[in-house]
Amino acid sequence: MHKISGEPSNLNAFERFAKKSVWPAYAGCVWALLYAVFVRFLEATGGGIISTYGQMEDPEALAMASYIAGVAIMFCGFCLLGLVRPWGKKVPQWIPLIGEKNIHPLVLLTPTLLGTAFLLAHAVSGMLTKAFFLAGIITIDFPGWAELNTRSLALWDLFFYEPWFLIMGLLAGLSAAHYALTSAIRLTVIKRFTIYYLLFVLLLIILFVVGTIVKF
């Protein structure tokens, strides 16, 4: 894991916590692995809870999509480890030609932060819209289903599917914060960027909610 030498006195409580914490990356990796295996890969075999809520128009397409999603989620979970392991800052020596070369922080931070923004926006907007749907405030289209118990699927999304996105987003965000705070990026840059980033996530949430409610 990254060694932390000294701790600037101008770090706030969250920054001190994030700089010291490597566990979110490991927890995120395990969280991704569990979801990929017990949800996505299970759905790919035709099982899973979601299959009990109705009949898909194209079950084979769902199976393939679930399999691809599972592989992608496992890969992303593994990549989180790079945010707290030495090979996330310097290319391992055994790799030909580029071994021992430093890795620019943005190489890992950019995809991680974009993924985190998507995860958080997906989770918050999904929970809001599903809650509104269950309360009878809005209607939601569920494309791809020939038959569907919409209430059961909405409950699944609200209490399992979206919370997974939320937890995964928080773990990924904490991992990214740790990586940034232990990198060569100046603290003033990190603080300024954090404000813009949170505004970006908020905007993304609004867009996701509007996109779900409004039929373009």
C-alpha cells in the first residue's frame, strides 16, 4: 500500500480519513466481485431474482449483457486495487520497456472519477425515481420486458440494485480520494477540483432523474 509520510496540518477531517484509508479499495473489489458472481453471472445463466419478476423479450440478449457487465464489474473492482498498491503509481519492473516508469495520477483517477460519478448518479436518481414510482407520483417505462411485475422490479431496484451502485460509488470515491491525496497533486488543486466534481455529480443526478421521468 502507499506509504504516507507526514500529514499536512491543513487537511480537514475527511481528507485525513481518506489519506489514511486503504480499506475502501479492498472492500470495493470484494463488493464488485460478489455482485458480478451472485447477480450478473447468475442472471447470465438464466437464474437470479430478477428473472422471477417477468419475461424478457429477448432472454439471450439479457444473458449476454449480464455476462459482459459481470466481467466489466470484476475488472473495475480489480482496478480499484491500483489506487492503493504500488503498481498504481509505478509500472511493475517485470513489464518490458515501460517497467519502473511512473504513472501519471490522471491515468487512474480519470476513469475512476468518471465511473464514481456514474455510480452515484445512477444510485441516487434510481432510488428517487423508484420511490416516486412506488408512491404513484410518476410513471416509468421498463423497456425490454414482454411481461413484468413493475412493483416487484421497482422494489428490487430501490432496496438492492441501486444501493449496490451507491455503496460501490462511495467506495470508489474514497479510493480515488486516497490516491489523489497520496500523489504529487497539490492539495489546493484537489480541494478546488472536489467542488467542481460534486457539482458535476449533482448535475448528472438531475439529468438522470429528468431523463427517467420525461419521455423524449
